[in-house]
Amino acid sequence: MRLKVWVALATIYVVWGSTFLAIAVVVRDLPPFLAMSIRHVAAGVLVFGWVQLRRREHEPLRWPQWRAAFVFGGGLFLVGHGGLAWAQQRVPSGIAALLVGTIPLWFALLARIFLGERLGGRALIGLFLGFVGLFLLVDPSGEEGAEPIWALVIVVGALGWVAGSLYSQRSPLPKDTLLGAAMGMLAGGTLLLAASALRGELNDARLTTDAALATVYLIVVGSLIGFSAYVWLLKTVPASTVSTYAYVNPVIAVALGWAFNEEVITYRTFLAGAAIVVGVALMVSRSREKQPEPASALSCARG
């Protein structure tokens, strides 16, 4: 069992850390919203079909559940992944991963504002370090970080991810995590396709071998394998153990961007990354308080 746990943890560490590089490869040739639509519709169809095959009782899915799926999927996949893919046309994958890595900070902040959860001293230090790192990653010149506008897009996407995840806690989504995730992916993928059509991306699509392979990787490895390992871990080990992916993924993404995408790691990036990783680690481990982490279980295709 211990070996299985470590294999599953290593899977979400590496897989979700590597999806940022895969997105960087995809958006070289495929328009961002179209690429993310293909990813989530395909993964959603596969997961939805699997759930329906294994369910003994088939309760009808009603409009309130689908409406919740569109709100949930819109926050996570249209705003979150759509904005991320759009920004990664200009932002290196490692820096994008560090910006997205602030998600646990936004979870804590929004949970404090809207759910009344208390923040202890460790959490406040974590928030401070995280936002220091965020500040260091913004560079108006774009030479040692992300230009402000693109950094803002990624941060807004992270906020959309958090808002959608928190919404799912009190939404009429099905109790079956896989079914709710599949519905969210289908709904979010549909919204992404609509956004792609409105932006005229369908005329700009150019499916190259690299883009096709990276898209298949995002669907099969990023969404299906990564999510399967994540759901199994949530049922097997404490959520605090599973949530360690939040500060391992950015490290993996930065290393892969440097190794395979010729991305430069500057002292500024290193300091920003260290501040964010330590800040997130403090947030994740704070006082064993109840955290909104389980809500992100529905966010399946995290990276």
C-alpha cells in the first residue's frame, strides 16, 4: 500500500507539473481556447462514459445539476484553463506554473472572506510570502518575469479556479465525484468552444504533429491518469498529504521548462518560486485546520 501511495503521489507530482509544458507546446500551433476545449470535451466524454457504464442506478440528470456544472466548469476550465492557455502564448511555462501555484493562497483568502474560516499566524506568514513571490514574478519588461497584463490573466484564471471549486461545495452537483467532474469538463469544454468560435479561432487552427501529441498527452495523461491517481489518493490518505502537489508541481514545471523549452531560470524567478513554495507549504500544513482542498477534487484536470 505504501508503494502504491508513493507511485500515485509521484504521478500527480510529475503529471500535473508537466502539463504546463504541454500547454506551451500546444498553443504554438493551436489557438488556446480551441485547444483547451478539445482537451476537456474529450476527457469529459471518456470519464462520463466510464461513470455511466459502472453505475448500477442511472438517476436522470436534471437541469439544476447541469446548470451547476456550467458554473463550476466555467470557473475552472473557461476562466482557469482558458486564461492560462491564452497567457502561455507570452509567458514561459515555469513562470505560469508559479503564478498558478498561488491557488492555495486564494483558497484560504476567499474561504476567509466568504466562508468565515479563520487564518492563524502560520497562514498569514504563508500569504505574505506567497504574495511577495507573486510580486517578484511580475516584470513590466517581460524579461525576468511575466508582463503585468499576462500575469493578471493567469491570476484571474486562478481566482476563477478557486471560485468554481468553492462553489462546488454547496452546489447541486452529483455526489459522485467522477460524475460531477465529467459534467464540469463537458460544460467547461462547451463554453471554451463557444469562446473559441466568438474569437474566430476555428479559422486559425493548425494541427501539427507536436500539437496533436501534446493534446493527447493533456487528455490521457494530464486529465485521465492524473485525476484517477488523485481521486484514489483522496480516498486512501489524508488530504494534507495529497495537497502537497500544490507546492511540488511548480518546481517540476520550472525544471521541465528549463530542460525542454529553453526557459531561463533567473535569480528573480528562483527567489519568487522559493517564496511561493514556502508560502503554500505553510498554508497547506497550517494547524491541521479544515481546508477547502477537497473541493478541488472536482477540478480533475488540474494542470
